Amino acid sequence: MKVKELQNKSNTELQKDLADTRAKLAQLSVDYRTKEVKNVRQIRAQKRTVARILTIMSQNNKASQGEQS
């Protein structure tokens, strides 16, 4: 996912995407251990997507806390 796409989503959508991405990552990890993954870079891509989502969620939380002060 692109950063611009993530920035336009609400927190609930980001949480849903995070859960889906983590589930895919868990499945890829199992598949990797059983030698079923053909493209190992998919695991790296999913990890980066998780990090992007968490970063955007953190930025959104900091921005909303700044508005409340």
C-alpha cells in the first residue's frame, strides 16, 4: 500500500488493514517454514506495510492530541 492511500483512511479502516496485513504476514511465515513461499520478498513487503500503518496511526494520534490541547 502507498503512504498516500493510508493517510486518507480513518483510524478504524487502518486498524482493519493492520489486522488483515498481520494475518497475511502470519500465514506467509507459516508458508515459509513449510517451504511453500516462492517469493520470500512478500514477507518483507508485509512487514513494511505493517510499519507504515503503525506510523500513520501514530501520526494521527499525535495530531489529534495536539488539537485537543
